Amino acid sequence: MEFTQGQRYRAGIVAASLLTLMLAGCSDSSSDADDAASGQASSADQATAQEPTRQDQATAERPSDTGGETRGGDGSTITLDALTASDIGEANLSGELGCQFSTAQASPLLVAKGNVDSSSAAQGVVKVSGYVERVSAPGGFDGMTGNPTFEGKGKTLRIEVTGEPSGGGESPARPATLTYDRADGAQRTLEGKWQCGP
């Protein structure tokens, strides 16, 4: 069966129209796929942006890291961690009597020992960003009972008693602040208790 010239012409138009529709459908689906892929990527980016990093989680898990904010310096946070019994034992502090600073979230943050009626400096330790570091204050134990200032490598820690003892006994705790000054000018103040005694 032979097609006339008009029939061939109409068949060509139909074929061209079908081809155009097929190509348009393919490009639409690919652009839909691109849109879907970019949508998934942007939602993945948002999820990643909202997920805390390991460092954020570690900081959030540090109970001693709650308190006053770090001011000044290079912008990095001053982080004081609670001392463990092992940290204190390994420091091998000598002295007849001791003092410690604690907050409601972490106990203790600073531990020091010294001798009564001594001109030798009291020796202490703090844990800064996971590292135990030594500090000292003049005047032995007696020098620590008021508002002592401890010095260490690249740091100064000042204890300021802010009120009367909150309990009875031989060595009641007193409300106090600990102000940590770093050599680069950064400073952080924490509120807690200062307790001295046997």
C-alpha cells in the first residue's frame, strides 16, 4: 500500500510531535530529578549544620564548663574541669591543711595545700581543658584562707570570698568567686564555694 504525499507529510508531523513530547518528558524528568537531588542535598546540608560537632558535644558534656563566659583574649574559651581523686593524688601536694574551690556543677576545680605559719608557698592544681596544671600562692595555708591569688604558667587565679560560711563544723564552705586570668588577656569568673581546713 502506497502513501500519498499528503499522508507522508501528516505521518512526519505526527512522528516529529511524538519525538518532541518524548524529549520534553525526558528533560522534565531529569530536571525533576535534579530538583529532587538538590532538595535532598540542601536538606542534608541543613541536617549537617544542625548536628553538633564532637567538640560541641564534649563541651556540652563538661559539667564544669557552665558558669561565666570567657571575655577577651584570642576568643578561645577558658575551660576548667573538675579534678578527679587520681589527678589530686598524682599531684602529690604537700602541706598540713588544704583548700578547694567548687561550683554546683563541678567539684573541685582548684585544690591547694600548705603549712600553717609558713613562708613557703601553698601548692595547688587546676585542670584546664583536660590538663592538670600546677599553681602556687604565697603564705602557705594561712595565705589561702582569705582571698588568695594563685600563679601558674600563663595564668592567674584569684579567689574572692563573697559571704559568710554556709554551714557549721570545723571547716565550713564560704561563697566565693574564682577569676581565671589567662596571659593573652582572656578572663572568666565562676561562682562557687571556697573551703579550707583539714
